[in-house]
Amino acid sequence: MNDWTEHPGDHQAADGRPGGRRPVSAVPGAAPPSPAVPPPSTRTAPLPGMPSPATPGRYDQSAYDRRGQSHGRRPRRHRVARTVAVLSAALLLSVVGTYVWADTRLNQEVDLGALTGRAPLGEGTNYLVVGSDSRAGLSLQEQQDLNTGSTEGRRTDSVILLHTGAGGTTMLSLPRDSWVTLPPYIDPDTGRRYPATPDKLNAAFSLGGPDLLVRTVERNTGVRIDHYAEIGFAGFVGVVDAVGGVDMCLERAVKDKDSGADLPRGCQTLDGAEALAFVRQRKQEAEGDLGRTRNQQKFLAALAQKAVTPSTLLDPTKSVPTAEAGLDTLIVDKDTELPDLVSLFEAMRKAASGKGSQLNVPVSNPNLRTSKGSAVQWDERRARALFTALRNDSAVPAG
């Protein structure tokens, strides 16, 4: 592969006059009224010849509405409007609070700006989405239950180049066994320098982490990576469970001892553990790693579709756990903020709804024999045309 370098109410008296008491007539010899009885209200109608202490017209307009009803109780529509306003404000504060909380939780450990030998800037926006086999956040029992093994470090289980722009949205899988050229690099653990050398794409991540992986993808595609997002096993399982599972329709039963997948044929809702097993299995796939990348694309698109629905976004019991689960093992670059992650999910949703393309890199040989074992060889001519289209933000070629 060639290198490319991107008011309370009043009451009426029995005689119909406003007020609650009749005037008391003076009777000779009668005892004066008991002082315990409170004086008449200032709102009681005045005796003949006495001036009214109230403002003229007050009782006609303020105590009663146009239908003769008391204003002691607000009209229903006002109460409803006020309730809606209060709830809306509470929801807004909840969303804003969640946003601020999540923004402070982003692990921005990848510095793309510090990388050298970058591909030239192109059009549109490119995300490198990586699913790693990191066991961070998983107990030994959880590792056993999820059939993840106990290997230390982290390797790639999926590598997806996601492009969005005026030319459309493309989700392109790069098989982890792709035979590529690693650029010169320095081992981060030993400081030893290594020259450019052919190897599998997964080796770049194993040997040099995100930095070397990004440089390798850019060198072999000519597409500049604008944002990096990586999630480990624990984060993946947590996100799927937090959204209530993801609906998938399987054309055939899936059973794989290594990944722990044991799923029946037909439509079903996969929980986190089942989903992880599904996207990791490949031995049952006729095309091996290529078949697995298609399953990963299909699932990630369905997950993105579920995660951005109002029932998830506007329900704090779902949105907060989803964000928390994802952020636990999510690693992004220093320039990636929450709006960028929202755009990433929106791009995946578009691809899932048919408003974009879901592709595998063109392959000429899925079983290339190499000194590193079987690898996937890209079709150089078709791959170059595809990468050129992504770099120029134009429509991707068919086939």
C-alpha cells in the first residue's frame, strides 16, 4: 500500500348584599354587643348615608370575574401553564447540570497537535473511533463473566474512520488485521527508535497507542484525523445497559465459544454482555475479520440511534447513567468536547438511517500470508479512490 500523508374570595350575605353580616339595629335597654365579636369587615356594605371605605367599583370587577366566579382559585389553564413552566425549567437545569458534569469528566489524554508527519488538512471532519480490548474498570470476575480474558494492556477490537461533511456521512471500517506500513516511531516504554515497517494495523495500537495508530491511519490513507474517540470493554457494556439494551435482528443464530456469544436467530434486545460478545466474535463469520467489522458497524449504528432518541436524552435516569458509563473508559483527544461527541453520534445515526454510507475498506486479499501471520490486504486502486473522496469531502465511489 502506498503512503499518503489529514386574591382570596368574598361571600354574599343572606339579603344579597356583599359582606357576611347584617347591620345590627340599636334596641333601648339592650346590652351592647359582645366585644368578643370582631368588628365588621371593611369590605361590608356601608350603612345608608355613610361613605364607602372601599375604592369605587372594586367589588364589581375585582371580586368576581366575567362569569360571576370567585377569583379565589386560579383558572385551570393558568395552573397548567405554570406547572409546565416549572417542569421545563427543572428539565433545563437538569440537562445543563448533566452537560457541565459530563464535560468535566472527559479524559482528553490524546494530543493530536503534538504528532509529526501528519497528513495534509482536508475537507469535512474525520473521527477515528476505536473500540479497545482494555479491561480497565472490570473486576476479575467481570472479565470472566464477559469472556474477555485477562490480557494486560490494550489492543484494538475495531477501528472505524467516520467522515462527515457536505459530501455526506461515511462510516468506514478498517480491519484490525489490515496489512499497512507503520511510520517510524519511538517505543513509549523503552525510548527505542524503530524505522518504518510493514505490520498489521492492530500492531500500531499495541506498540505506540493512540498516537502511533493515528499516524499509521493517516500515512496509509492520506486522510487527516480531526478527532479521536476510544472506548474500552467496561464502557461499552455500561453504555448498552444504561440505554436499556439495543435492538438487533440477526439473520442466523450466533454461537462463539471464545467471545461467549450465544444468540438465537431473529429480532431481540441485546444487553451489554451479549452485545460485547456479538461484536467481538468472528470465527463464525465466513469473511472472518471483514464479517466482524460489518457486525460492529451494524451494532454501533443501532446503539447511536438508541442513544440520541428523546426517550433517552430527556430521561435523566437514562442519560446520566449512559454518560457516566461511557465516560468511565472513554478516551478522546484534547480538542474533543461534548458537542463533538454529539456530532459523532449524530453521524453514526445518519449512517444507520440510510442517510450515509457504511463501508469496509476495499480488499483484494482477505488472507494475505505474512511474517506476522494472516493479514488483510487492501485493494490499492479502489482504496485510493475512496480515501481521495473522503479527503475532498466528495461522494464516495460505489462498489
